[in-house]
Amino acid sequence: MVKLEGGERIVHIARRHWFLFVSESGALALFALLPAALFLIPHPISVAIFAKQNIGANLLPLLVFFWSLWLMFLWALFALMWTDFYLDVWVITNHRVIDIEQAGLFNRKISSFRFDQIQDATVKISGLLATLIKFGTVELRTASNESFKFKGVADPTVLKERIMSEHHRVQSLRMKP
Amino acid sequence: MPFPPTPSFSPDILAVILVIAILVLGGWSIIFIYYWRRYGMGGKLAAAAPTIYLTVAAVLCVFAIISFLAI
């Protein structure tokens, strides 16, 4: 959970693009189906191989057993990927940008900086797919020369515009006598 | 168990593997649920994540146990 200051409200929450998560999950799904390749081994060959292990008659239950263990492992891995995707966010409030970097479980880094610290914001969208489905990298540089990058973020231009509009609002408030 | 035991696939070894797998997944589930309760950030999806995770994990455990008993 992010603790907000008094009078602070969330304006925008930015996450990585769903496509990146789905493509990683797709790879996991392929791994999940990998043991099915054993069924493609021609019957006489598989019988010859497994008969040596004395498991010819129990081949199917054994395969299902090890497959279910494999699925248990992949499910735990999927949970890790989901955590990484869902909890790795930039929270834009009316006071600051909160960068929550999630790398697996128990590896969480939270940094925040105020809008008046922002010196420069850049958006990088490279590639056909990134352009078509709108994901890319947003990089913010602060006055203390720190750089905050969000790779693969969804709608990077919208994110940058939100940040810059809040930045301008804060700047104009400071200019007022 | 109806099949003649071999060193690598004897029922005892398979049972040990199954118990270890369930314990590891169980431990992992506790960590996952704790983490999501603490840092889940609210929202429908975050609230549903532990339930979905536990349901699938339980189904996989049952599946593994049934397939072990079928050997």
C-alpha cells in the first residue's frame, strides 16, 4: 500500500502494457503443454524406452503425475510474474510521482519525487508493435540528476502528458504571489 | 501399488516427491497471500488474486494426489 499525504489524491496509475504480461504468460503456457510432446513419440519407441524402466504399464499415470507437479511449479512462477506485473507501478498523485519497482516477492523499491523536481521527460516508443498497441518507455530526469525509467509502460504519451500537466500546475501555483 | 518398484519410480520415492512439492507450493502460497494482503494496493483484481491463486493451487494439488493414487 502507498501512504498518501494529507490532501493528496491519486491522479493516474501506470502499469506495464498487458501485452508484455500476456506474451510472458504465453511462454509459460507453452511450457505447460511441453510434456504433451511425449505423446508424439511413436508407440513402439516409447514402449521400448519405458519398458527398460519397468514402467510400461504405468506410463500414463506417471506422466500425468509428473505433469501435475510441473504445472504446480509453473503456477507458482505465474504468480510471481503476475505480482511483478501488477505491483510494478507508477502512481501519479497531485503532489508527486511514486515509483514502485517490484522484482519478484520481497524485492520492492519505492522512490518518489515531487513535480517541481522534474527537469525533463522523454518518451521512447520503438518498433511497429509498440507503436500499434501503444507501449514504450517513459524517462524522467530530476533536478538532482536522478533518472527514473518505466520500460514497457502502457500509453506512454498519456502518462507523460499527465505528469507534465501536473508539473505545469504545480509550477503555476508556485508562480502565484 | 500394482507396478513392480524400480529404484527411480518406486512408490515411496514418488510419495516423497509429492509431499515435497505440496509443501513447497503450500509455503509459497502462504508467502504469496501474505504479500498480496500487505501490498495488494486494493482494486477488484488485487482482492481476487489470492482466492484465484489458492483455488488453482488446490486443484493442482488434488490432481497430483489423484494421479499418484492412480499409479
